[in-house]
Amino acid sequence: MLKNKARIRFAARILAFLPSVLLLSTVAFAADGGLFEVTVEKDPLNPIAGITVYLFDENGTYLGLNQVSDSAGTVGFDLSQGTYNVRADYLGYQFWSDNTLVTADTAISLTIPHQDVTTTVESDYLGTDPIEGVPVYLFTAAGAYMNQNQTTDAGGQVVFNLPEQPYKVRSDYMARQYWSNQFTWQNEVVTIPMAEAEVQVTGSGMPMEGVNVYVFTTAGAYLGITDTTDAGGTVTFRLPAAAYKFRADYQSSQYWSAEITLAAGQVNPVNINTGGGEFSFTVFKGVSDPLVGVNCYVFTETGTYLGMTDVTSSEGLVTFNLADGSYKFRVDYLGYQFWSLVYLVPGTLSATLTIPHQDVTMTVEGDYLGTEPIQGVPVYLFTAAGAYMNQSLTTDAGGQVVFSLPGQPYKVRADYMARQYWSNQFTWQNELVTVPMAEAEVQVTGSGLPLEGVNVYVFTAAGAYLGLTDTTDTGGTVTFRLPAGAYKFRADYQSSRYWSAEETLTAGQVTPVSISTGGGVFSFTALKGVNQHLVGVNCYVFTETGTYLGMTGVTSSEGLVTFNLADGSYKFRVDYLGSQFWSLIYTVPDTLTASLTIPHQDVTITVGGDFLGTYPIEGVPVYLFTAAGAYMNQNQTTDAGGQVVFRLPEQPYKMRADYMARQYWSNQFTWQDELVTVPMAEAEVQVTGSGMPMEGVNVYVFTTTDTYLNQMKTTGTGGNAIFRLPAGSYKFRADYQSSRYWSAEETLNAGQVSPVEIDTSGGDSDDDGITDLEETSIYGTDPNLADTDGDGIDDGDELSYWGVNWNVAYDSDGLNNLLDDDSDNDGVLDGEEIAKCFDPSDPGSTPSAGESCIAVTIDHTQIDADLVDFPVMLKLDESNALGFFNQIVSDPAS
């Protein structure tokens, strides 16, 4: 509701308008009325903003009032009492309200129902496909553009929300317009008939790959479509069926097709010919001397670069496929551009360009009281303007390099000792680069005396090392010949660096350079105590920060070692008995003598055995180790009291006593006496033979790995020998009548007596089946010889053969059969007769030469008792018999 004042002004405005209105019709306005508010909407939830609403009276007369709907779709008119209606003009059509009586504030709604309408744009080429990205424009059925457009999505669709009125849409695609049918609240499809254009670009009758082809309308408007030809010179475009022109751009020229009308649903061939041919261009340095690896560029005759380049081959050749036209070629070489003539293609398809060359010699020489060539100097080639040509050579023994160059101005630069020396500019002329030289005579001194063998290094004034070094001679001097200029020199001595001042060397002169290390002779003494010199120990020199200087000496009989030291701060290290002992830090030359005392003390080590009480062990070697286990190369042997004494510094050590092939360690100690205890045991060894104790037999003690321990005793009347040994495992051996008899491995427990038995009766030294004791005490055979009589059969086997008759002398020669090699004295050894199944006790039973026998044992329990007279055949090989034999068994049961 408007305020009263505003309503009066508005009413006055209406009254002022009434005279002109009364000319057309009679309208009565009452004094009362109100705000006539109209909401234009699609539905109650969707107001329509921004449309013009016009006010009419009940007879349809326009009252000259209109408003544009706000964001809520609302307009408002402050009216006198009366009947009114309104008209909304929207999307090409007029929408009216009903007549409404306004006597007070009145609100109505003008509803314009809407519905989504989908339009699909599709192409038709042997089937339909949606087209994305096509702008679609909305028109009334009469063709008025509604200023609404959308672009199709991936499905080729747009959606318009429309009132129930007739419309149509237009799709613009590739500079062409495609209309839908008229529709009212119906979805529509716009179909674009498509065709394919297969464009082939050729040159010299050959397909051309990589050429850009563009699509135009017949009026010459570019459609924004381009692609590149493939290896077959072909590119294919799918386009709306219509007329087009195509253009190929090649070598800065444009080649057009004829106007082509593409038939829908077909592939339409299109040809574009650039003409031309393959152009061969050869670059030479001289006659039959091709210029290899240079860049060659193609230009139009007016100088436009065509983007075509290649590198000359080993024959100096490049080739280009050129279209019809005029061309020239440029060779870029060694900083300059060399141009060919202009050639017309296809009239000319080959040409050459010769760039004459000449050898130019550059000589680099040093000048010191006369010139001499300098070998090994890199020389770089530049244009006269200073562009480096990426060519360099190194001077030979004559100081020379040779460049083969075209007739253009150049200069060279020789780089020597971090300095650059330029030649004059030249064109086909030999040039000389002279380096003025000087000498630096560097002397290194220490304590005012020359120092021999010191390395001296040469640097630029800015501190860059020049890779030059030499060593001072006996006079402490070294001489360097260098290009005239400013330098610094450095002497490295005792891990310190000593610099010269910056020195300027004058050409042709010797410039003296001095480097002083200062310092003096430092005397260092190592002591055990007052007037107790530490002799023969290594002493090392370090910087105060702990860097080893590579200087070492061995103390003399006075414990003294001396070092020539430069100015600086130093400390000394003495390596002694597994430990390192450091001195204080001393500044040279302020201090030139010092000593280091390493206090010592006697430490007694006692080695004792423990068997029901302890006792000293004499003669045991005792070895000195650091706590970490490093052997100090010191050892002593225990005296009658089982003791040794070591004089040691105050450092942790340990000892090892080696006794009876075993090692016994002390605890770690520092200046403390130590006891090494060996737990002991006793072995009571008894030697028996045939169950009887054996007196006077030597018994020896071994480790379990058969190492003899130098312990031997002889058995007494009871056959016993007693050994006291460190607890552990042992073996014992008794030697009797040239035979050795071993015990089993025996473990002796500390503090105990362990019995050990050795039986000599079971020994068989010659392994013939008869014990050594039986051989010596019964049979008289040799216990160390298996075949005592040498008859070809071992003593044991021969005893088995003779049985109780072993002691019969069949040939009455006084020898028993075990000691007689031919018991029947028939000239055949007993072993041979037994092997051939003859009787060695019968002189009449003698085998002939080549005769042999074989023993066959048949288990008669495995043969049928009823079986008689069956043949038995054994097949023998050449090692035992030949042929076969047949034995008849007449009574298998017997």
C-alpha cells in the first residue's frame, strides 16, 4: 500500500491523463481503489522475472501503464477503483489475465504453464550419431528469434523450457543452417545429412605426407577445419552434404581443389596437385671435395624461408621435394651464409654450390729471450665478430694447428695457463700468436734454511690452480717458466700451506719468489720415569687438530727423537704396549723441546696348579695381551715359584699361560698382581697283558687330537703309571715289544683320580688275525709281519688251515708250519698248494703249472631229496678259470 501522499500524486497523474482517454471511451474512476499487484509465474514455485506487463481496462483499452516483473515475477499498479486486466508479452506470444475489480489492494497471479522440450541434433552417415557443440537457436513459428540459444551436449541435445505455443529451432553447423519442424510441447530431432571428402595431395605424381589441408565454403569462408595428410598423401573430412573447396598449403604456396559437391552418405574423392619434383642440391669445398654435415635451407626467390632444412650427406648432398615455383638455397657454414642462384622448378631439379677453402696455419710460440713453439695449447676458431665456431685444435710439437677455411675473416684464440691470447683478424693468411714468457724462481725456507723436497704449486692471482707443481731441490729452489702476469705460489709442508705474496712476472726476466715456513728442530723425549728412557718406541707428529703429518721416528737409547717442524702448533703420540700416549700441544718456534713420561710399575703374575690345594708351576710360558686381546710380543717363563714379572704402564692388560697344550687366561688387570689357576686332575694308567699287570712299560700322554704332550712314565710292579695333568680329555699310549697300545679317550675331572686301562693282549700290529702277544709268546711269528714265513698266506689264515698241526714239522727240518714256507719240501710254497687245492704236507701232492681249483659250497637242504644225477654247471670268467666242469651228485640226502 502506497503512502497517502504518493497515492494522491499518482491519482493526479491519472486524472491528468483522463482527457485524452475520454476521447476514445468513457472510463469512470472512483476516488477509492488500491494497489493492483500481478505475479507472472510458470507455476507457484517458479515466478517469471524480466517480462513486460501492460495494464488495460475491462474493455481492453490500454491505459498507457506497464512495468517489468521483478525477481519475484511481480508488478504493481496503484489504481483507482475499477475493473482491469493485464497482458504479459513473453517468448513471442501475449498472455492475458481475467478482468479484476479493484476496490482495495488486490493481488492476482497470471500463470503461464511450461514444459521441457528436448531438441536433438544428429548427423546421418550410414547411421545416425549425436553432434556435440552445435549452437541451437529458438524461434516462434512465425520465425521471430527469441534471443535464446544453447549448445548441444555429448548426446547432441539441448532442452528449452517453453509455454504451450508453437515454436521451431535452428541448428547452425559448419556455416550452414538446419531447421526443425514446428512443434508445441513436443521433442524434436534436427538431422544433418553427412558426406565424406577424401582429399589426396600429390606432388610430382607422388603422394605427399604431412601437408596441411583446410576446408572452405564455396564462397571462400574458412570453416576452421584442418588436418594433415598421411603416408598416402590422404586426409578424410566428414562434412554436411554440400559444396566445398579444399586448400593444401605446401612450401609457402597454396594449392586449391575445384569446387566439390559432396553427396550424402558417400565418400567423395578430391584431388590437389602441387606439381614440382625432387631437387638435389650438392655443396662442395672444392673439386670432388664435398662439404659434409652442414645445414642447408630452402627459400622462395623473394627470400621467404619455407621451413625446409637438411644436413649434407657424406657426398655433400641434400634433397628436397619442391612444388612448382622458384627457389634459392642458403648454406650456413663456419659463421657465414652462402647463397645459391635462383632455380625454377620443375625446369631445374639439381644444382651445386662450391665454397672454396684454403689451409691456414696458426703458430703459438712463447717468447723468453727468444721464441720457441708451445706444444699442447688448445686453439679455438672464431668469426671476426667473435662468434665461436665450435672448432678447436691442439698445437703439435711445432706449436702449430691447421684450419681449412672459406675466404671469410676469422680470428683464433689460444688458451694457455688460464690466459687467453688472440690472433689478429685474418682471411686466408697464416697467423702467429705470441705468448710473452717470464721465469719465477721460488725458494722455500724453514728456520732460515732451504727446505728440500717440498711441493710447490702455481696459482693465478685469483687463486685458481694452474695444474703446475714441482719439488724443491737441495737449495730449496724450484723454477717455473710462465706467461708474463700475476701469480701466487703455495708450498705444502707438514700438512700446512704457506703462500707467497702475489708476484707479477715481467716478460723476459727472472723474478725471485720467497716462501718461508719458519719453525725449527723439535726434540722430543719419551720416559718411563725419572732418568728412565723409553727406548725403541714409535713417535708420531700431528697438528693440534689431530691430523697426522706423515712424520714418525723411533726413540733412541736416550728415548730421544727429533723433527724439523715449520711454524705451527703440534702434538705428539707415542704408541707403546698396545696404547696411545699423547703429549701436550706445543707451538713452534716458541717451544722446541718437550718430554712425555709414561709411568710404569712391576706386575707379578703367578701360575699355580690346583689339586687338593694349590702349588706353583715352573716353566710355563706367559704371554702379555691388551685388554682387547692384542698380543704385545712379550712373554716370560715362570720360575720355581711359578712367577713372572712384567713392568707395565697404567693400562688394562691380561695374561695367557700356555700349559699342556691348553690356554689359561688371567682376569683383566691394571697395575695389580694376578693369579692364573690351572685346575688339575690325576690319571692312574694300568697296563695289562693277558689279564696280568705289566711292569716296565713306557706310557705316553697325548691330546685327543694325538699331539704328544712330552709326558712319559714307566709302569711299576703293579703295571701302574700316575700322571698329574690339567683337567680335560686325553689319550694314553703304552709301547710294548715294538707295538703301540692306546687307551680310549679319557676325560679327567679336576681334583679327582681317574683310572685308565690299556690292554696289550688285544693288539694286532700286523693285522693278521693273531694278537701280538700270541705271536711272540706262543707261535713265534713276527707281530709286525702278516706273512712271517713268506709262503703267500697270512699267519692267521695259515693257522686256521693247520689247526692243531701248526707245530708239526712234516719235512723234519725243525721248523713249525707257521715258520716254514714249504712244509712238505716239494718245491711249491704252502700258499700256492693251498690255493690250488693240494696238500702242503704231502710231497707227493704237487700241482702242475697252470693248474687251479675252485671251492664250491652247495646247501643240500635247498635240493629236492628225490633228485639224482643232475648236472651242476658254473660259468667262470678269465680271472679264475676257463671252460666248465660237471660234478655228479649221487646222493643229495647224504
